[in-house]
Amino acid sequence: MFKVFFLAIVALVFAFTVAEDRLTATAGDSSKFIAEPKIYFNATTTGMNGWVSYKQCDSRWANQELGTCSSQTICSAGCAMTSVAMMLKTKGASVDPSSLDSYLTKNGGYASGCNIIWAKADDFGKTKFQAIETANESQICSGLSQGHGIIANVNNGNHWVLLTGCAGNGVFYVNDPGYTRTTYKMSEILREAVYH
């Protein structure tokens, strides 16, 4: 009886951990993130296929604390949140990384201090968070052609970027909030946060 009870508790803890991972994004390991210096000065631009592009290390918000994590800033670990800000701005919400971070901080939009709760973006009335997925190239391209917001986890799970288009042959155009890269290969994408 004890073994059954113990195994049930272990299963519940595992299920909760998996569910929480599906709903939040870790900020990434900031010790592995080194921003390219020239992106500090980039202003808001429109990237591939009309998607707004923000840089997390833009001097307007680079040093702003991310959520309530005193050791993290938007520049050091705000790639997921900045990608969400790009998507929301493109969809018509009046946000940038600074204002979105402030909103999320004040309205329960972070778990564990600075891990974004994906569905909280829906508060702006422009999107509907679907799920964390591991879609194939065809599914991603179909979603992008329908205007879905797709934020991809890259760099071995340490970074998030906004997908903006399909280049073909397993290559995607991106607005990368932390680097000057404009494409990533399907093989570099671990999972995607998908919004309709």
C-alpha cells in the first residue's frame, strides 16, 4: 500500500512539473547569453513579413529587471518575453518589451519570478495561446501562412525567437531578440509556443 501511495505522489509531482513547463518558459541561462554590442542601439523596426522586431538589449529597456528576478534583466534573460512583445505589437497591441514586462510583473505573468506564463499574452485580446508544440516544418509553415504567432526555442533550449517566415529546405526566417541572426534551421528548434 505504501509503495502504491508513494508512486502516486511521484507521478503527481512529475505531471505537475511537465504541466508547469508547458505553461511557462524559463528565462534561459544568462551566463551563456552574450549580447552582440551593436544591438543595444537598434530601434523598433519591421522585420520579415511585417513582423515587428525588438532587441532585448535595446538601451530603452536593457537594464530593466525581468519580472521579480533581481539578478536578471531584459537584456540578460528576456528573450521569450521580448519575442512575445514582438508578436503582440505586430497583432496590434500597444506594447514594447518594457511595458510588457511591467504588465506581466504586476499581473501574475511570471512564474518563479521571471519565467513567462505564455497564456498571459492573451490578456491583450490579440492572441489565443494554444500550446507548447514540437511541430514539423510543414505544420510550422502552415501556421505562419495563417498569421499565427510562433515563438521557437533554439540554442539548445537557452534562447527564444519569433518565427516570421519559411525560407524552405528546413530554414525559417526569424526576428531574433538577442542576436543578429535572421534564420534558424529546423534542426535547431526544440519546441514552439504557438498562438492563434
